[in-house]
Amino acid sequence: MEQACLDGHNADAGEWVHAQRLLHQRTVPMAMFAIDDLELAKALLARPGRSRLLAAGDLLTKGIGALHDKNLRAAALALRQQVRLSAASGRWFDEHIARRRLAEALLESEEFDRAADHAVTIGETKIAKNVAKAAAEHFVDITHRLDSVPYWEKATVFRLLGEQADLLPDALVNEVADAALAVATAGDGSETPFPTGNPSPRLAAHDLLAALAGRLDLSRAARLLRTVEPLAPRPKGTYHPTDHAHAACLAEVATVHPDLRDSALDQILAMLAGDLGDMKALRRASDLLHQYGQARIEQLSELADDGSWTAAEALAYLADTTPGGHPPSDQRIAQARQALARLTTPPPHAPGRIDLGIGEAVSRDAEQIRVLPEPDRITAIHALIDRGRGPEAAFDRADCIGAAASIAISLTQDAASDGLCETALAAADHDSGPNAADLAMGGMNHQLSGFRFNLASTDIRAYWLLLAAVAARSTEHAEQVRERILLALPALADDGGFRLAQALQFLPREVVAPYALLLAAHPHWAVRSLSAILWAGHAEAPVELGSLLARDPDARVRRALATEVAKRTDLRSSAVSTLLSADPRHSVRRLLNGDASS
């Protein structure tokens, strides 16, 4: 800096001081600004003298303008030169901006590896995620940056590898897992802790390990469980940012390594005892308990009596799938009666008032009342249907209908056939569209709105058709529902496509199978996944359709196809199996080998 001032480069010296202050702030986030350095920088910038390195013009402005105009070559050249000059003159902040824009230009040019390298250098996890998404089936190998020292670089490497964990070659799994385990244990004093800040390498390491947990060998899986074990017990109502990754790790390890299953179940039950609140974590906990909860009935009963709706739902599932079932306790019956009272009591409504409830409580109550006699469940279904059809200004209409469908699954043939399917079909035909609440909040997702959120589509016909499909217990009803769904498929929004695919799965296979080719052309992945399931079980479906689905751009479709093909040995399935065996994603290949844990 002294030499720059003697040479008359006062602006370069002032910018260098600014850069050091910003870098210090990022490295030690809680540190106070250095006031003396700020005054020094201001004094230097106030003196005459310009930067000779940047005298040729503002390359950053030129590069951003070219990027906006989609002139990617000009943008890359200008921004790359700006990066070099900024680094040479110590303008760290300018270098950060230039690298970010250069990464965006390279991403637009499909230079994914180079874009990822720049994103890692400046710690832009959002750009790294965009790179992984745009790269699709191409693995962006950034493992050479695993040993990066700056915490933002390490966090970004982990985020990118976590997004592409399914594409990670088998030969690199142990190397990546060891790096993530070393960072994940930093909080217990065994490693040097990273400074508090965002992006967090520790959180990124936990997410990466959750994505790789199903691919770890026994020793590394055991080390992973030891690493996350201290986070399981907690006071009631305690939330950890790692809860979702923790539950995902437990579910994967329990599935792949039977020797560690008891340890994983102990941890998930400890998390539930502490009122685990993360919804994604609760879903993974529910999946784990559905598979392996039979031996933990007493503990689940205690948790359900203590108010854990996840434990109650798992008990209800195990009662439905286990011969003889498990009789509910008196306390669970009392809780179910309270849930029934809440479902059947009309919500208060005043003119001009909008109910902001989003239906989560409705779904939980619907799970709890599955232990009640069938007449009580039917009463709840009709109450939920009335709420779904009502003119009240509320957001939870779709949730009410979905809850009614989840209860209807448990009804017997006679109860489900008692006009329920006709009622749902009539409601789907005469759906009144968005209500006052939908219209009032519709503008909150406008592109220019300062506060944006999107609850879901206001078109709830798909939920009515789902209820109709669940209640369709005769061939005539099933065919009527199928025709309504096929007519609705082109018109519904993205979330509606998922519900319609779900509805078709409740219909008899022979009613839907002839339409596998039609479903394969639908833009929604869930509908195409259903087509893959139907193709595998329908001998008359053309082999070419299976080959087409085996090359589907969405991995979820290929996973559905691999699951079904693994169950069959006929010639047409073998041809498709050959294509899937070369799939770049590990989860597809694992499912093809008969491992349903993927």
C-alpha cells in the first residue's frame, strides 16, 4: 500500500484497504469494523490519482450489460479480465461481484465445471445449486476443492456435492464422506470449529452426509450415527438446524445396515420425545417407523399418549398392516375423540373475515381418528366434505378434501360405496373455483411484490377426483373416475398433476393400464412415473414405450421404472433393464438390483 501511494495510485491503495476490511468481516463475522482503517481508506480515495489497472474502462459494467443482452462471449471476456485486474489491484469486493457474474455467464454457456469453480471461490451456494440443477445428469466434479481452507469455499463444495450426490461415482464416495464427517464433528471439539456465519460448512456437511448415508460402508455409517447421536435427545420444543438431515441419515442407515437399525430407531424416538417439529424430518421419521416400528410398539404408544401425532400415525399404519393389529390405549381413544370433535365442529365464520389456517391440523386430526369405529370416520368425512364445498373464506379447502380421502382409504366396501364417490365427482364437476381467501391472497405471488409466497393452486378439482378414486369400489365407478381424470389432466396446474397421478393409482390396474402411452406424454413427472409402473405390468404395452421411459429426463420416472422392472424377468423387461443398468444415477441402479430403500 505504501508503494502504491508513492507511485500515485491512491485509489488502488484505498480500495485495497476496503478489501481487507470486507475480507476481515467475512472471516470473523461478529467483529466490529475497524474505524481507523475506514478513515484511512476515505482519505486515500479523496486524494487525486486513478487506478492505472482499471483505466481502460469499467469492465464490470460492460460484462453485466453483455450478460443481460445474452452476449455470453463478450460477457465472459470482460468479466474474466475484471477478475484478473481486481485480484491484481486488491479490489476483493469487485473480484467477488465479477466472479459471481462470470459464473452466471458460464452457467448460461453450459460450462458447468468452470461455473462451479467460480461459485466455490466466492462461496455462492445458490449459484452452485443452480449449476447442479442445470447440469442434470452431468456430474460436476469439484472434489479437488474438498481441502479448501476458507469456510465459505468448503460449504459451497459440500452443497454442490450434496445436490449431485446421486451422480457421485462410487470410487469417490469414501473420500467425500470422510471430508464431510471431519467437518460434521467440528462442533464437538475434535476438530477446529469454523466461525459462525453463512454459508455454514457444518450444516452443508450434515446435508451431504444425509444424501450419501445410504452409500456408506458399515464403519462410516457407524461413525455417522455416533456423530449425530448427541443431537437426538432434547428438551421439548427444541429445534436443531440439522434435524432434517439427521432424520434422513437415520432412515438410510437403518435401511442399508440392519446391524445399526436399533441405534437409528433409538435416536429417532428420542427426537420424537423432544417434540420434533421439522416437517421434512417428521416425514422421514414416519417412513422409518412404518418399515421397522413393529418392535417399538410400546415406545410408540407412550409417545402417542404424550401427544406425538407422528407416533400415533405410525401406530395406525402398523395396526393396518400387521395381522391382529395393536389395540389403541384409552388415552389414544380419548385423543381421537377430541380430534373428531374438532373435525366435525363447523369453523366460525364472519362476513369479510379470512381464515388463515393452512390445514396442517386437519391432516393430523384425520390421522388420529383412524382408531375410531367406522361410523365416526364416516361422520368426519362428510364434515370435511362440507368444509371443502363451503363458501367460507379459508385456505384449507384442499387440505380438508385430502384429509377426507386419507380417512376414506380405511373404509370397508359397503361404507365407501354409500354415495361417497358420486358426491366427490359432482363436486369436481361443479367446483366454484377460487374463494374469497384465494382471491385476496392471489396478488401475494406477483413478480413485483415485495413479499411473495405461493400456497398452492386454487383449482382443487384434483383433490375431489382423488377422493372419488379412493371411494370407487366398483368397476363402473372406477371407469367414471378414470374418464374424469383423463379429461382433467391437460388443464390442471403442477400440483394437480401429482394428485391426479395419485388418484389413478387407487383405481384397479386393468382400468388404467390401457392408457399407459397417453400418460407417458404428460409433462408432469408423477404422471409419467405412473405410466412406467403401468407399462411394466401390462404385457401388451409396446417395448418402445419402456425404452422411452428408461431415458426420461426426470430421474424419478426412471426410479419408478427400475423398481417395477426389478420384479420381472420377461424379455421386454430385460431389454429395458439393460438401459437402466447404465443409468448415471446410483439410486436407479440400486433399485434395479432390487434394493427398495432408494
